[in-house]
Amino acid sequence: MQQRNNNTDNSTIQLRKGMPRFCHIMTSKEPITAAFLGGSITEGAGASNPDATSWRALTEKYLQARLGKDRVTCINAGVGGTNSAFGAHRLAEHVLMQGPIDVLFVEFAVNDDLDREASIRGMEGIVRKCLRESPHTEICFIYTAADKNLGGRMPFNIAVHEEIAAYYSIPSVNFAAEIYNLIAAGQTSWEELAPDHYHPNDQGHALYANCLIAFLQEVERKHPAVVEAASETVSEATSEGTVVSFLLSRPPLDGSNYEFARMGKAEEISELRGFEMTRLDNGPLINWRYDTAHLLTYQADATFTFTVHGQSAGICMLCGPDTGIFEYSVNEEPFQSVNLFDEWSLLAYRPVIAIFPVQKDRRQMTVTVRNTGRKDDRSTGISLHIMKWLVN
């Protein structure tokens, strides 16, 4: 459901409660671990060397120069073409299971659809899951630029993410606003920074990094005042022990958000027919740096079934040139057909998720997925590559 937001705000930084743990680490001898969860721009697309010239890599270099290389660990959890819904489901495996995380930067303002409900479910799910499973982790929202995020008024996706950030007192850095301000001042053009209008080149990535570094420096500079101001808005938290417990005690903006989202391995599915375990060792692959173990079938009517407890369930597939059409049933309801094939499927295999309809309450769900034996007209086959099962 698309909604318009007509707020005008071209500021780059919203400090809110700041990041007191980050400030403590910056003035101590403790190590710091920062994770970057997002899409292709976080992964480093557009940079000449994603591990050296992307905004993520340049931020890591700043922290290393500030604290010493041995004290800094950074996790690249960017996956191209993915939105906050997938981010919430992979948060545990790709970030929280890697060890204690001090700072989590979240970037999905470009990849989230123009759907307020879906965007809140994903972004609020990331926030609440992180606060619940890793309460010491501080979160910061990042808003990168694209045509839809550049304008005189608050762009839709950024406005929705800001609604969540304000509700949970999460600081945010609006890279897109900085780009807009520079363009408005005649100092650059969007084409000069991102020729494809999405992925910044080295110049654009450097500009993004400078925005984030300026934010981190401002966080340090205003730390005492920000903490004092924030304490007034969360003063009730003192009776519960922590600000985190107070924030999680607040009713969610969307009760069906992905707070309990996770993904499981395909090899954990035991009830199947016509599928076999394999890996994508030689096929063309994009947007995935992780293990490609998955269930594969070329057989019409091949099926698998898994049972989970939650409010929603789904699957993550490797969609590629020969991907077919599948259908699913939840708790023996009539089968529904899903075609995930698109123009990107013509090029290579990549991870694509399908989340089945959200239930009214949390309950046991038995999900059956079946190959229809049909295909998109552009596909060369009817194969299904099932990599993960999803539950919230």
C-alpha cells in the first residue's frame, strides 16, 4: 500500500539517542566490531574495489586509523538486490552469529518497495530482533541515493524508515539528502556520482563515507548532551534496568513485523520427493558470497514439506536461466502458484525470497512446495533450486 509523505527535511544527520557504547569504545582500548547489513550499495557495487573504495570499506579504514587496525573488525553483510524483509531473515546467520556486534549499520532505503507495510515489517523486524538477541548492539540507519530518494520533499522509503528510527530513537545518516543538497547547490550531478543512477562510483562512495565519518565524529562530539536528552525520553526504562528493555516493551508499529525471522538450511528438510542436495559450483552466480548448498529438481511434481511455528513462512531460491514455476500450500490450503523469474534471471543465478501470506497469529504451519512443471516463456527449463526455508 503506497502512501505519500510530504515532509520536507534535507538534513543529513539525525542523532537521536546517539551511540554511547560506540563513544565509550572510541575513548577506551576495547576492540570494536561493526556490521554492515544492506543491499548491493553496502556490498560495494559500483566501486572499483569493493573492499577498498566502497563507503563500507572507507568507513572501516577510518575506524582502523582512529583506533588501530588490530582493534577493528568489520562484517560485510551486504547482498545485492535484497530488501529489509530478507535482511531480517538473514540477520542472525549473516551478522549476529558472527560474534558480539557493537554497531550495526542498516541500509535498505533503495531496495525496499514503495509499500509502507512491507517496509515497516522488515526494518522494524531488524531493529527488534537485534535489540532482543544482541541488546548491547547499537543500530544506525543509512539512506543511500537513487532517483526515487532524491527530491525536495522527504522521499517515501526514507520517510518510512525514519518513522521507525524515531519510534526507537535510532540515529540515522541520510546520504541521499547530502547528494540532493550538493546537486541543488550546483556542485555535482547524480550522473557524475552514479552513472546507472543507483550504484555510486568511487567518487560517490567516498562522498557517502565522508557523510558517515562526519556523523561518527558528531556522535562523539555531542555524546554527553545527546545521552542526557535521550534519557528524558526513556526515563521509564530505569525501573526495568535498561533502555533496550524499555524500547522492546513498547508495542510494535506492526505486530506482524519480522522480529522472530530466521532462515534454515535446505538440508534440514527431510520430507521431500524428487529433490537432491547439490551446490552451484560452476553456474553463473551473482549477489551471493555464501554457501550455495541447495535442494535441486528438474522433475515436475517434485515436492518437499517443512513444519515451523510462527506467523509467516517462505523460501529462498536461487533463481536463474532455467528456473521454473512452483506452487505452495500452507496447512493444506489450496495451492498458490508463484513465478519468480524476471529479467535478472536471464543473466545468472541469484537469491530471491518468497514469503507466503502472513497469518493472524503465531501458530504451527506445515508448508508444502511443489514443482508445477511449468515455466516462464523466457526460461530455458523448469528447475527449482531451493536454498533456504524461512520462518518468522
